[in-house]
Amino acid sequence: MADSSTPTHPGLRNVQRILAVSSCKGGVGKSTTSVNTALSLARYGLRVGLLDADVYGPSLPTLLRPASPQLFQNEEGLILPLEIHGMKVMSFGWIDPEQQRGPAILRGPMVSQVVSQLATRVEWGDLDYLVIDFPPGTGDIQLTLTQQLPIDAAVIVTTPQQLSFVDVVKGIQMFDTVNVPTVSVVENMSYFQCESCGEKMRIFGEGARKQLIEQFGFTHTMEMPLDPRLSAMSDAGTPMVLESPEDPVSQLYYELAERVHGEINRLQSEEAGIPTLSYNVGQNCELTYPDGRIIEINPFELRLACKCAECVHEFTGEQLVKAEDLDPDVYPEAITPVGRYAASVKWSDGKCASIYPYHYLEEKFSSPDA
Ligand SMILES: [Zn+2]
């Protein structure tokens, strides 16, 4: 959640929640995801604003096509956002129409300054959500933005390509450094659905989703189909969820909006329970939940439960390291939380980089009668 010491910005006074939509690379459908997610949130009766913070290639002017993109200021000098399809929207492309053609010639530090001014000097008014379509990347610009703006949660957009898992983890970690939880990873162009038989063809392979669930304990992923209509509608300025609200693809966006909203609610509620894994010399490891519940785990059993590529075969799932291969007195030398989902353990035997998703530990070690 946003740091409580973050100063209140004039334009953001009455904004309840800020959701960042981010991607490691351009061209993965981040803006299409932002627009359709924002419109889906609005469909549930929530008051939604959408900021196109991509100063290098503002896309809202194309995606939403306002009739008259003329901006006005109020008496406080704050810019009044445009109102389109029931949302308040703002894009750098409307401030400087030159930017709609050709790339911006702004340098890094200026970019984050321009973007945070864009967010804070606009009179957003009463909003349940401000969705910010982030500039692509996980560099200084993006990090500065996450520090300057009171962002509540992030959605990371990716496509199923070889290095996408590493990219997504980089994105999750960037938001983690400022304590902003990633509430969903959206994999665009994930599959192509056969029109006659309905079969999902994964032409680009499995993508990061499976790996995120298995290795990182991150379960909030969504898959979007490769659907030529999506980009065609975006290019025409008629987003999918408006043009074809009953379409199965639109339904996926509603589901995404629902999940994001639900997850943010869950995290903000008091029961949000991120456990801590600890070890005291000579005793069992303990997975302690904020409500006081404790799951005890024998250090040797925990060591044996390592799921790294050296212990468990990546594709067959075969157990490669057996109990007899391990030091019976093995113990954790260091335990470090990995985001909100897992803990990494450095072992006394010096082998393995073990990452244990909390949900995996809970499933494996909580006794059924507890
Ligand atoms: Zn291992």
C-alpha cells in the first residue's frame, strides 16, 4: 500500500485508489489492457479515471478518439480531464499534440517529472480508481514514478515469450521495492482459439503463467487470447468492452477488473495475511500468520521440499534429490521474504537457491486436524 508519508497531491485529493498498469517492454498490448480494464471497472459502477503516462508513445488519443481534445484549467490552475465513455481521461498526447507523431525527446529524469505532474496537476475529482498506463520498462523512470505517486497496486502485462518470466519477476520486484503489491499478471496473445472447435492453441508456448504459479507462488494471472479484433478495435478508437460487451473477450476483461478489485479489497482488509517464515537454532521452522496461526516445519523436511530445478525435474516433475542425499542436520542459515508470496532459504549445505511459495508450504505442511 502507498506510504502514509506520501504528501497529498492537489489533483489526487479525492482519488481512492491508484492502479499502475505496467510492462517490461512496449508492444505487448499494455494500453489496450489499461483501457479495457478501466472501462470494465467503470461498468461495475465505479468512478474511474485513466491517465496515459506513456510520454514516448501516448496511445489514448488513438484508443479513445475524443471529439474535441481541448483542455481547460480550473481557478486553481489544475487541468480538467476530458470525459469519455463515462471516464475522466488524460494523455500527454493532448497536452502536446506534437507528441502524437514521433517520439518525445525528453530525457529520463524529465520524463518522470512530466508524468508525475500529469498525474498530480489534473483535477481528477472523486474517483474510486485512477488507472495509470505506465511508460513501458522497469528502469529509473518507472521506479521514480512508483516513489512519487501513491500507487496502491500494479498489474503487469506481458506476452508468452521466452524471457517473459524474468521480465515479469523484474516488474513484480520493482513494485515490491516500494511496497506496491502486484495484483495481477496479464498474459496477452496467450493462445489462439479455434473458431470451430473452441480449442486453445498456444502458438507461442506456455509463457510465464505456469512458472509464476509453480516457482513464485503467484496465482493471480490472466490469459488473454490472440484476437485480431482487439487491435483492430483499438486502432479504430472503439475498445472491445464498449463495442462488443457480450463478447467472450470482453467477459475476460470484466473478470480481470473483478479480480483486481477483489484482490485490492482483500489486501486492504485487515485479515490480509502474509506469513513469516522463521527458524531458531535447534528447533523447527515456523510459518507464522498475522492471526497467530503457526505451521511448524522440520528443517530437514523443508530442505527436502525444495522445488528448484536441481531438486525437481523441470518438465517431468521427478524428484531428483532424495532424502539420503541430504545432510540430516541441515538447517536454514538465512531466510528472506520474496515479495508477498514466498520466502527464499539459504541452506547450511550451501546447495540450492530454495524459494518456497507460502501457499505451497501451507498445502504441504499444515496438518489436516489443525
Ligand atoms: Zn533445490
